[in-house]
Amino acid sequence: MATADLRKGYLLGLATFSIWGMFPLYFKSLEQFAALEIVTQRVIWSAVFGTLVLLLWRHPGWWRELLTHPRRLGVLAISSVLIAANWLIYVWAVNHDRMVEASLGYYINPLVNVLLGLVVLRERLRPLQWLAVAMAAVGVSLQLLTLGEFPWISIVLALSFGTYGLLRKQAPVAALPGLVVETWLLLPVAAAWLLFFGSGASTEPAFWTTPEALWLMAAGPVTLVPLLGFNAAARHLPYSTLGFLQYLTPTLLLILAVQVFGEPFPVDRQLAFFCIWAGLAVYSLDAWRLMRKSAG
């Protein structure tokens, strides 16, 4: 792979994962809205913005693949529910000062993927993978024992996103059109909720004449622009490299939570995180060894 392509890939990857890591700054600015209202608006404006992007996209054949393989559309319908649930829990966590738990969820996500591979795909785990999963389990157990609470936000975020990724592998549709189709499938539900159950400011016609309306509409490009960056980075970088870069997102999330928004991060919780980080280090070492073995 050419040096220029690698450099471009690294820049795109760093930018993409940094944007995802800084998402709380955007969602914190929408604290006046309920999490469910934010997510419904995110679905609507992602569908609108995504449709515009697809009209300009250079690979129009994606829709033929869906029409000739209707099972993929069914899989996308299920995955759309999972991504909506993931968005909802994430936004709720950010706007209820639970970002530390959210960051833990995205730290353990790669290890949850390993477990899903074991349970669902019947993949055999290598010894270092077993060790990494065990360390993560110790970290979660420590949080349960020392803090007296089950880290449900972390677990739900990791499981929903991990299962989402597993399902998307069963429906090989490119990331961008796949996400846009998912928002199309969610659109009737989002519109119905706003019409029949919505009671927030965004349900009032006068709201859409205010500057805040533009900020809410920005949920569309905020959702899709980093995905475009990720797709571009994936074309210039080995997938294993993207796997290492992904840890930037929960790291930035944790820094924002503790240093900017003042969420507590006591020693007991730090110990739980240390176990997770140790597990990730073992997991990364195993991936690196496998990559070198494959290359050699």
C-alpha cells in the first residue's frame, strides 16, 4: 500500500474516530430535548441527508442488490431497531451524566464481538482471546461488586452495537446505503411517535423558525459525515489498523466525561477500567500476532 494512501487513511481514520469521540459536545447542546425526541429527529434528518448523499453517490447498483436479495432488507429491518436502541441509550447516557459508563461500553465492544463470534458463529477462541474476555469480565464484576450497580448502560451499548455489526455482516450492503435504508425503515415509526406521542419543542410549528431548529437538523450530517470518513479510511488502511484506531473514540469520551463535564471517576471505577484496558491490550496483542503471522 502506497505511503500517500496510508497517510490519507490515517488522517481520515483519526478525524473520523475523533468526531465520534466528540459527539457528547453536540448532544449536550440538545439537553433541553428528551433523548427519545433527539433520536426521532436524528432518524428523520439522517434519512433526509442520507437520501441526498445517495443521489450523488457513485455506486447506484446497491438498491438492485437489495431488490434481488430481499432477505438483506429483512436483516436491515432488525438491525435498524438495534442501532436506534444504541442511539437512544447513548444520548440518554450523555445527557444524564453517565458518559463514563458509555465509554466503558465502547471499550468492551471488541471483546463482546469476540463473545458473539463464539456463541453465535461457533468460532473457536484463541487462548489470548479467552484471557482478554476473562479480564473484561473481571472488570465488569468489579464495577458490580465495588460500586454496587450493574453497568447496564455499558452492557446494552456493547451488546446492541456488537449484535448490530454481526447482523450487518449477514446483509452485505455497503455501510452508507445500509445506514440510510435503516433510517428509511425507522422513518414511519419516528414520524408516528412525533405525531401521536411527541410533546417536546420540536413538535411545535413555531420551533422550526428558531436557530435551535437548525442545530437539531444537524443531526443528519453529524450522523453521516463520520461514516463517510470511515468508509474512505477503510479503503486506505488495513482493517486491523482501523481496529486499533477505534479505541480513540471511547478514550475521548472518557476524557470529556471526567475532565470537561466533571463526572466522578473514583479509584474503584478506575480499577474496573484498568481490567478492561488490560484485556484490550491482550486482545490487541493477539490481533497483532495473527496479522504478522498472516503477512509472513
